[in-house]
Amino acid sequence: MQKRLIVLVSCLFLFSVTVAAQQPSNPDAEAAAIKQTLTSCSHAFESRDARAAAMCFTEDADFTGPASASVHGRKEIEQLFEKSFARRQDVHREYTVKKIRFLSPQIATVENQWKVTGSQSGGSPVTPYAGVHTLVVIKEKGNWQIAIFHGSRFRPRE
């Protein structure tokens, strides 16, 4: 019985060390860097710069938007953004990062609430809508980029 207890305690200790090792050495700084990447992406969207917005993504990123558009790779993401930006000339997007969870020092998930307002290219107003983005971001060569993007259109959590 005592031997089993020692094995169990040892396993729990190793598990706790492994979980602790999954966190970056400075989670607050890494979270700020992730938010900065998302802010840069947001600015690219606001200026309707499809190339700059696509650069927020990894070369082999997967993107599934709220309107069910699904593309793979930075080039296809840029093309999708070009089409989207051409349809909506005066759209304003608001983003709020609600949660960042580190899976490892180089991988994190992000829950990002969003809201869209404004007008389409013909001047007709866009009915405001909102939802949640679920992202997987990875740190490569010192920079955080979006590897997986899933947008859902529904009422976000408060």
C-alpha cells in the first residue's frame, strides 16, 4: 500500500511539474504580445489592408469565418479579406480579448469577442452583429501569429 502511495505521489508531482513547465516564463508579457498582434490585425482590418491583415496569420493557417467561409493558408486568407473589404466600405470592428490560455510557452488559445457596425459599399447600413473568435496562436521566431481562426456569430458571453 505504501509503495502505491509513493508511486501515486510521484506521478502527481511529475504531472504538476509538467503542467507548470507549460507556462511561459513571463505570461503577462506574452499575453501583452499576443494582444499586440491582435491589435495590429485589427488596425489592418480598419484600414482594409488585406495583405497586412493576412500577415497576422501563419503561412499555413486555417481560417473559418462567421459566414462559414473556410480557407487554408495566408494567400487564401488574403484573397478572402480582399473580397470582404471590397463589399463593406465603412465597417467598424470592435474586438475585446476575453481570455488567453497558454497550452505551452509557444502555443495559446484566445477567446476574442467582436462586434461589427457600419455601412456596406452602397451606403446601406449593416445591421450590427457580434460573436466570438476562437484562436490558436503560436510563437515563431519571437512573434505571435494566428494558426487557427474560428469565428462564430452569436451573442458573446458577458
